[in-house]
Amino acid sequence: MSASPYEPSPLHAFAEWLDGQAWSTALHESLWVYPLVESTHVLTVMLFVGMLAMVDLRMLGFAFRQTPVSELTSRLLPWSVAGFVIMVTTGLLLFYAIPVRTAHSVWFRFKAMLLIAAAVNAWWFHRRVSRDRERWDGQPQPPLGVRIAAALSMGLWAGVIVAGRMIAYNWFDCERPQSAFVAWAAGCAAELPP
Amino acid sequence: MNVLQARIQTTAPIALAAMLALGGVQASAHHAFGAEFDPNRPIIVRGPVVKIEWTNPHAWFHVEHTNEDGSKTVWMMEAGTPNTLLRRGIHRNSVPIGTEVIIDGYQSKDLSNRANGRQMTLVNGETLFMGSSGTGAPRDGADPIERARSEDVEKLEEAKAADTAQDDG
């Protein structure tokens, strides 16, 4: 071990702190609870993104063209809220079970960026685009701004699902030899001090 | 663009994403032997177990090996799934942290300090097969199921030879 100073990132320190908790290890090593949490996460992602996709397709003018947007959203909203709450809870539990590897996963980092982008898109939609909703609520094909927001929402969530799926693979894990780019993107230096 | 075309164009990416998402919830580093480990790099590590990860799809035993120059290297030795090990009577506390072990295995192809563990030997001479059967690992005799199978094959061949001998007589 060389004498060069090693300063772990706050994220790495936080992940290490979580990793040191007995409940984190217990959840990860549980033969039944971990797979149940993982499966529930996938199923509720389907519920949430499925509901979202129907609303997005309506706003793109592809589905339920004769149904007002507000009617569709009010009917689907309870389902997507239920899906969202369980999806987020199980997602946090999955991170809690494997904190260090996940914090240093390039896929997880990419997924987090896509989630932030999806959240910004949703916020921007509610703030700007849906202000004059009454005007286009019943239109079979809503205005371009609405359609762009809907297309972005679908694209970003599809990306979130693919990136989330890829977290399972260990190609870019820090414990394997990695290119300088991957080592930088995954913050491997923090996990493997010189 | 007609409605059907539009439907197909919009549903295809969703279907693709769903297929990717549901292609089986598979956890990290689940693989055939040849995808990850090199049969031409057999290794033996010896030292105390410093950490155990009792996780799917593979349990990992971290062993601190002392090198010839006196330096120490922690090797991550991959085992079978917790369930395979449990069925063989090995549980999480069978080999407590600090237990001195010798593990025969094969190093990973990327030459990192990870290896596929095959046979674990304890100081009292007891041996445990810690790997998985049927992954394509070299037939090194570590796997008792594989040994049993090859014994069957030998018996069959002996029986055949005996039959042939009788026919000749």
C-alpha cells in the first residue's frame, strides 16, 4: 500500500456506511426476501411505466384519440401512484441491499441521470405545457409541445428500464480491469485506493 | 400514416424495452465457466477466510493468501449458489471468518484476483466441493457428482468388456 493520501467521495463513504449495516447484508443474503423485492420492483415498474405510456400515447395522438386527456389521466392516476410508491420503495431497498457496487455501477449512474431528466421533463410539462390544457384536452392530436413532452417521457423511461436491467451485469464492475473512461465514470478510484 | 402503422411504430419500442426488462431477472456475474474463468490458469490459495458474501447467483469466499515475497493478496473465490451449497450441507457459518483454508480453483480470464473455487480443504484434511456442477469447468475430479458419473461409465465399460469376453468364449 502506497502512502499517497486517499480521500473517498461522499457517495462512496455513504455507500460504505450503508454496507456496514447488518440489515443491508441480511437483505442481500436473504434467500427469499431479496428476490421478492427484486421481482416486485420489476412488476411495479411495469405498472407505473405502463400507465404512463398510455397517457403518453394519448398525448402523442396515437391512442384513445376520442377520450379527453384529463379523463384518461384521472382514471389511470391512482394506479400509477400505487405503482410509483412501491417501485420507489423497492428500488431504494435494492440499493440498500447492495450499496457499494450499485453506487459504482456505470449503469446505475446513467439510470440516475435519466431519472433526473424524466423528472425535469415532467416538471417542465406541468409548469409550462399543461397550462392551457383546456384548449387541447379533447383534441385527437394535442399541440407539438405536448407531443414532445410525451415522446421524451416514453424515451426516457424506456432508457431507465434498459439501464436498470443492465445493472445486473458485471462487465464494468470496478473489481475487474477497466479502461480509464469506465474507471472515471464508475468512480473506481474511490473504491480501489492506490 | 394510418392508425395501424402508428400503433406498430409506437408499441415496438415498448415491447422491446419490456422484453429486455423481463428477459429473466438475472443477477450479476451469472455465467458459464468459460465466459469468466481460464481452465489453463489453475491456482491454489491458502490462508484465512476474511469475508464471505452469501449471495445469489454465487457465494464468494475472500481468502487472504500470503505470497512468496511475504506480501498478502486477498483472492475472491467464487462458489456455487447459496442454495446449491445448502443442499450439500454447507451453510453461511460452516466456515467461520478467520478459518484457515486451501482452495483449488481457476483464475479469471481478466487476470484480476478472482477465481472459480473448486475444492476447499480445511486444516483437518476435510474437503468440500464448493463449485457448481455442469458449468463447463475442467473435469478435475473436484465435483463428486462428476466422479460418481465417471465411475458409472467405468462400470458400464467393464460390464461391456465382460459381455464381449463371454461372447468370445
